[in-house]
Amino acid sequence: MKTEMDVDIDNDLDGKLLQQFSSMGTQDRDVLISEFQKLLNNDLNPSCCSFFLDMNNWNLQAAICSYYDFEQPSSTLPRMMFVSDVTIGEGESIPPNTTFIKTWRIKNGGLETWPPGCCLKFCNGDTMSHVDRVMVDALEPSQMTDVSIQMTSPATKGVYQGQWRMSTPTGVAFGDVIWVIITVDESGLLGVTQQLSRIGNEFVNRIPPQTVLNPFASPDKLPEAVQSSPSPSSSIIVNPGSPVNDLSPAAEGAASSKWLFQSSVRSPSQQQIDNSQDTEMS
């Protein structure tokens, strides 16, 4: 049972809270957005703060209540687990003003699929990128994915670090904080190695595939491009009566090779006849 002293203390706390909100009774919307973020420990981005404030006619107290009413049904946030650094390990050396790709491997460590619209967002440190967020697919439980961001190393030597974290579509951060840590140094080769590797892959992809022809294949099974092109064997001299004379120029080479090969292989009876003819002539 409350005493009169307890009631007075409760009244004093309520009065101080009301006084705190009343002191924020400014009409400057940027100030209201900033105060909204401070009350939520910067877990909500300015656009979402503006949404709740505008929905409540820019009344800060009403906007805070609306936010908690909106978030209360989904009390469990998605879960994200950091798996590994795919590129650019912690502290690796990169030359100044060098573009590189930072890739993390992350995993849905929860029991529910992520809602659509989640993103990986920069939250602290050195950005080193012209974007502050990148969209991530809605991962199913235990599913992994690689997230890449193009960055540029600073112009001054030193150690630089940036922190990134997953965010819900409403701007609420969740999961592990993931890092990018680099050492900017003139002797660094990592960024240059990435660029050379990328150029090499592009060159390989531009090389057209070559068709390997079987020299013993039947002429009707040769590719159309080969059948329509002049045969280099069309200049072979063929004896009259040879079956090669009736062939098309495209098949002449293959057929002539076959005819010449058969004529050079003699049976034992043919060899005996030839030997007897040579004896008579001598």
C-alpha cells in the first residue's frame, strides 16, 4: 500500500517527464528528428523518425508512443551472424587512393526468414565508400550470402576502420557489427592485385570459344561453317575414276584422304601379283 510520500515521489517523476517533453516543444523539424533519434539511441534513421513525427502532427511524445506501439508486436528482431571476411582481411595493406572490393560472408542465425528490405548500413568509423548502405536478400534460416561494397582507400597513410550493421526496413539495427580494417601504405599491393585479377577475368570472358574438329568425322557431321568454307585439300590431284571426283569441295579433303589411305594398303594377294609382274618385266 502506497503512502503519501510514495504518491508524492510518483507525482514528481511524472512531472519531471512531462517537463522534459514540454521543453522539446520546438517547431523546428530537424531538432525534433534529432531528439527522436536520441531517445531511441540512434536506432532509427531520420526518414523513419520523420514518418512517425508527421503521422502525429510533429508531436514528439505522441510519435514516441506510436513507434513503440508499432514495434511491440514484432518483439523479436532478425538475427545476423558474421561468418568470415571473403576479401580484405583485418589490417591488410592497400596503397593510397586505391579502389578495392570489401566482401563479407554473413548468415541468418535466427529461426525466421528476414523481412524484405533489409540492408547492410554503415554505422560508425571511416566510410571509405560513396554509399552508406547496400540491400541484402531476405535470407532464410541458416542461409548464407556474400555482401560486397566498393571502397576507396584514403590518401593518407595510417590504419582506418569502418563498422557496418544490418538494418530492418524500418531502420532498426540487428545482428553482429562487422568491420573493415585496412592499413594504407605505399607498399601495399592488395588493391592492385584485385584490379589485375578483375582485368584477367574480363579478358578470359572475351575470348570466343573455339570448335575442335575431328579429322576422322563423317562429312555430313561437320559444322555448317566448315562445310560452307573452301577445303584446303581441294588442290589434291586425284586419279580419274576416283570416287573423290563426285564429291563436293567441302567433303573432298576427307574423302580423298580416305581413298589414298585405302589405295596404299594392299592385301597379300595384290602384293604377290605385283611381284610377279615385276619379275616378268625384268
